[in-house]
Amino acid sequence: MQNTNAEGNCRPEAILLTNGLLRTSDAKTAHGLIRGTERFNITGVIDHINAGKDAGELLDGKHRNIPVFAKVEEAVAAFPHIHFCIIGVALSGGRLPAPFIPIIRSCIVHGLSVVNGLHQYLNDNTELFALARTHQVELIDIRRPRPVELLHFWTGEIYDLKTPVIAVLGMDCATGKRTTARLIRDACQEAGINAQMIYTGQTGWMQGGRHGFIVDSTLNDFISGEIEHAILQCASDTSADLILLEGQSSLRNPSGPCGSEFLLSGNARYVVLLFAPKQKYYKDHPNWGMIPSVSSEIELIAQYGSKVIAIALNTEDCSDEEAKSFQNEFEDRLRLPVLLPLQEGVAKLIPMLALISGVNIKSNEPE
């Protein structure tokens, strides 16, 4: 596989496989890659339900010239230099849906290597494994656990790090933590702040992340150490002014609570907190329990010794007017900056991040 173009290399062409799920939250891997990746050049999507449309326009109304095809054959005919097919869904439990298998088989036959971020590994499927060998392509299971000898145990060296660490946490899964972290990173870099990002999920790697690991494929004993190691290595390699730490799940989601490791083991003293104002229950399952108030989450984070510096809204199912109303309401109530990342970007957070990182940035105000 070719590297990202950070070193000037050409990114290999890839298509995304969502198979009818493109417009659902299950396709969050595809959504992230459509919005941006430094590792691949995304040229199309395989999704029979949305065939003939533009994936970028379906996602956020912005034309990105990423056509949606019904079949692999159509995508290969349109883009003969495709190297990879990326499975673009992230389903609960990481299982591979059976209807995906024939499409993956077609990808292999057409000479495409397949990148899989699910827990169900393609290389364990004897038929697909044999077919891939016949057609001399790779099956890349990026969620396969790393050997224990390559993992790191927590040392406490994180306490010596002077670079501020900001965790981007959410009040549930699929709230936009990774996307918001990338937007903040990019806005900082535009403003002259050397912000770097630690990925903690499979999509972050697919988007070209250089520093990080995949939390839910790492032995529990080593999660804290891998967080610490990734942050310290990133700071050493990049001389970052600040480091953004991609969150996973949420502190109180009963199906997979996660986040205290980022605050404690990663010593993230600052937090950007995401939530969806129209969502009542974890993963929209009433029997999983109601999502608590934002105020109580801020208080909980404070108990870990960290400070919420901004709120970011996931405005799914909100009109533009509703999104703006929620923004104003929570800014008045919480006395914190409230971001609308996809509508307005994150520029309003930059002055605070400049203060935290100690970087002098140029003011855009007229003299």
C-alpha cells in the first residue's frame, strides 16, 4: 500500500463499499473518508440504493464529485486505476453483513485489494482468502490485534509532557468526534498552530493518521500504555503545539463505556464535548437508558480533573434554524463556546486554543 501524500507520494485510488447503508450512521467510516483522507484518493462508492447520485451531496450537500455506483463492474469501468475497495460501514459488534460477501468477491475478481475495519476478519474466510491469493490481491484486516510484544504498558512519562492534550469526547457513539477533531486540527494549522491528532479507531488510520492505535482491538491491559505512547511519540516526532485525542463511545454508554482512559492515562486536561440535542437514548435504544444532561457530563469530566472548553453539536435531524437555536440556547446556559462543526466550522475555538498552546496568532480584525 502506498503512503499518504504527506511525504509527496501519490495516494492510491479506492472505492467505498456501503451496500445500501450510505445514508445511515452505520456508514460513518465512509462518511469520514468522503469528507477527507490523506491515505487514499476516494473515487466512488458502491451502494445500489443511492446509485447515480453524488456521495458528497448526499452526505452534507457539498458537491465532491464522488459518484455512487450500483455494482463494482461499473466503478472499475469508470475508474480503471482503482487499487482498493474499503468496507465503509462500522456496525455494532463489528460483524460483516452476509450481503457484502458477493460484492467483496467481485472486488477481488476485478483485482482490488480489500481494506476491512470490522472485527470479523476477511482473512479468516477461507473462500475469500483463497480467491485473493488466486488474484494476487491483499485482504487487509486493520482491526486484527497487534502482537503483545509490540504493545506498550503505561509508564507515567505522560506527566512530564508540556504539550497540552485536548480530548474530543462525545456523549454517545457516532456523534462526530473524529470529524470534529480533524476540523479543529486543520483550523489550528491554518492559524499557525501546530496541532496534531491521535487516532483511536479504524477510520482514523484509513484517513491517514500517523500516530495512534485502534482502541477496541487492543488488549485492555495495554490501552492506557498505547494512549500514552501515541501521544509521547507524536509530540517527539512533530514538536506539536497541542495534541488532539480522538474519543471513542462515551463515558456512560452502557454498551461500551470509554473515555476515562483518555482523561487519566492520556492526561488530557481539556475536552471538547460533542452531543446530539435531538437524541434521547444511547444509540437510540430506550432500554439502554437516557443520555444524561450536558451539564452533568461537564461535572463528571471535572471530577477527572479535566475542563470542558467547548461544546460541539451533532445536528442530525435538525433544520438549520433549529441548529442555530440550540447553539444559542446552550451558549447562554453553559457559558461556553458552542460549535456547529459541519455548518460553521470551528474557527471560534482558535483564540482559546492559541491561549492554551501559548502560540501567538495573527488577528483577522481590521486595524
